[in-house]
Amino acid sequence: MEELDPFDLGPPMTEERWEIQGRLSPSEKGELCCQLTEIARTTLEALIRYRHPEYTEEQVALARNRRLWRDDQLFRQVYPNAPLLPV
């Protein structure tokens, strides 16, 4: 018997997800987008805390923004005096 990967949703699940999302109203799509963004943000923060338990909440936020923006030049424009913390 083939072992299933719980993280592989495969084409049928992807197609079903697109069908369901296609039936959502614009308002529902916006809400879904906000929810997924929040999940991604909190997941990234948890990963940063796991890798760097010594970071303060401010350092976690700085590391998160640096990672999300993927652009140190932009990060420097917004936070000119902040350290470039490892993520």
C-alpha cells in the first residue's frame, strides 16, 4: 500500500479548493486573504522565536519584516537604525 504524504494535497484537492474559492463573494475572498496572511505572519514569528529564543518581541517583529520584505534596502529605509537580524 502506498504511503500518503499528509502535506501533499495533490491535484484533486487543489482543483476543489479553486472551485470553492471561485464561489466566494469578493468580501469573502478578502476575508480569506486576511486570514491566510495572519496565519503566514504568526507561523513566521513562531519559526523566528524557535530559532532565536533570545529575541525580544521587537526583534521578532524586525526579523519578520526583514524576511517578508526580502529586501534589505527597503528594510533600511523603513528601519535605518535597526540591526539586520538573522531570521
